[in-house]
Amino acid sequence: MAKRIILPASKRNSLRTNRQIFTLNDEENKALNRYIAKYKVKNKSKFIRETIMTTVIRKLEEDHPTLFDNQGNPNK
């Protein structure tokens, strides 16, 4: 099997340069830390980013316009 070449972060196309900051209350923070400890999450930033983006992408896919929008259908 060929060895994978890993590019340095500065050379990648998907370099993350946009920062998003949010705050949690004590209970939310305790729940997040409990989850991370229980499921042995190794990278907290990656976990939070993937969790948020999964939710965002799923919602956008659900809300995409369709050819036959059920606007006139009283059954929907």
C-alpha cells in the first residue's frame, strides 16, 4: 500500500481561517465535557465542528426546493 502524503496545513485547499465563537452555560459545558470523557473524544474542536456541520448539512438537504413543492396539496 502506498504511503499517504500529508500536506502541511498552510498548503491545504480547505484551510480553516474563519473563527466561530460561542459560549455555553455551566450545565451545557458539564454535559459536553461528560460526553467527551465518556466516549473518549480525542479532538474536542473536531467533534464540535463535525457535529454542527452534520446538523447544518442535513437541515439544508431536507429544506432543498423540489420540482413538485406541495404548496397546493392540502394533504401535506
